[in-house]
Amino acid sequence: MILKSLSLLNYKNFESKTFSFNDKINCFVGNNGVGKTNVLDAIYHLSFGKSYFNPISSQNIKHDEAFFVVNGEYEKTEQTEKIVVSLKRGQKKIIKRNNKVYDKFSDHIGFLPLVIISPADRDLIIEGSSTRRKFIDSDISQSDKLYLDQLIKYNKIIAQRNALLKYFAVNQTFNRDTLAVYNEQLNTYGKYIFEKRRDFLKTFIPIFKSRYEAISGGHEVVNLVYESDLENHKLVKLLDSVLAKDRALQYTSVGIHKDDLIFEIAGHPIKKFGSQGQQKSFLIALKLAQFDFIKAQNRVNPILLLDDIFDKLDENRVAQILKLVDDENFGQLFISDTHAERTEEAVKQVHQSYEIFKL
């Protein structure tokens, strides 16, 4: 799969800009603030229908403009695919594939598989469990439509159950039968999601460990530990057991929406016990394993975005990443960097064609 061209209209700092891309390596270079990361984010937007860096869609519209349009032309399985993401202020975002509007954004997820490596990935270590759940969900959803559907339904029921708990508290009333209907639905969806996450990690963890060993030289032992309320109990029973607590809190305190993925080095949390270099290696290994997993599941080379990678990583880690592209079976790579000479010197080490765009 290859992104052949990209057109931006009123997207972030770009009024109007068009790029024609190399099939292998594309580099965006320039000073901070010129929009290098914004180009990568536009490419991400075409795959996921949203920004990687700013979840508030209207804030991706250029200042003082009424709309944005991101237009990408791809070559996939020897066919041309045209994807357009657009948004007008005060209206719903629209995603089109070959001029046909998607009824559901979720139908588009996984069609254009993509992995991004960015300084923002450090949130996976320092932020709360929701960030790590999104990482798992993104991996699975890019190759499993049913999983994404079940996850959307689960989250919808959680919102409805929480609203009901608030209603009970405000109106000083309670109806166990109504709550039980939600509990049964959550149990059904939650069981499926839990099992899919568990099965995913059984496959993913060995890939991750292999990637980390290659990057670090095999001197440290790392692991990912999946924590879930459903590990030893059915969700419907758990919901019954915490009913009094949920009524007091006015939200659902147990379920797969509380799952976490613990990052460990030498048996300890890497957030507290890992050096800065170890944490960087850990994150790179996570993302490269994500690339490997998605490629194996989709049988398509994901697009790989490397945001500000040279400023954040030492030469050894950059070299490990660039080794990936020194292979005819690899897909398309997009890089942002502040130094044109450094970027060109690095990509010259890879025996692939490349294009450098100075912004």
C-alpha cells in the first residue's frame, strides 16, 4: 500500500499544500513550527479519521477558516483509492472513500493500516490506563472489525449505565431490573473484548520482547502484564458485587474499561525503574511490534510515520528503525526532522529511494 499524493486545505497551519510522494522514504525537514508534524498528522487522519495529537476536530481547522479538507490518493492491491476527510465548523466530520461517504467511521478503520512513532508516545508510560487500552484497541481494531464493533457497543452501554446511576441518585430512586439489562449486555460484550485482548497479547508479547532485545542488545528483561477485572470473575457477578459502590460513585467501577497493561523491566514498573534510554527503547519496541503484528494480520505493509525521531533517539535506535526499511517487503516511510543534512545522511544508509521536502 502506497500513499501517492496528499492535498491539504486549511489544515492546521497549511492554507493549501499538495505533495507527491516517493514509494519508499519521504522526509519533511525544516525549523520547528513550519508544519512537519502536521503533515504526518494529516496522513494519520486519513487512516483513522482523527488527529493523533489533537482529539478536538475543530481545532485542526486553520485559524479564521470555516473548514478543512485532507485528500489522499493511495495505491492498494493495484487499485487507486481516494480518501477524503473534511470538516466544517459546527458540522459532523465526513470521510469519503472514492467519493462515497462512510455511514460509520468504524467501517474505515483498518483499511489503511498505519503505525506512528512520536515523542507523544511517552504518554503510554506516564499517563493513565486509558492510553494503554487505546494502544491495544488500535492494534486489534486495524484487523478485526467485530472487535471494534463490540468495543463501541460496550462503551455505549457503559455511558447509558452511568447515566442511569446518576438518574437514580438525583431522583432518589432505584430499579434493579433496569440495571440488570445493562449488566447482561456489558457481560456479553466485555467477555468478548477481554478474550480478544488476552489472545492478542499472547501473540504480541513475544514479538515485542524480540524487538526490545534487538534494540537493547539483550541486556535487560522486559515484559507486558495484562490486568483485568475479568481475569478471575464474570463481569455480571462483579457488577452485582460492587452495586452499592457504583450507586455511591454514580459510575461503573469495574469492567474491561478499567483494564491496564503494565510495562515492566526486570520485574519492576518501567515508569519508576527504567532509565530514559530504557523507556525510549521500550516504546520503540512496542511500536515496531505493533507494525509487525498489523502487517501479519492485514497482509499489507502499514505506512510508518516517524515524528521528530532523530532529536529524540540516539543513533543506535534510529539505525534499528531504518533497518526495517532496508527490505523490499517493507512499505512506505515518512520522517520529520529539523536538520536536512542529518536526515539525508541517515536515509542514504538505507538502500531505498527517497524524497526530501523542505518546509
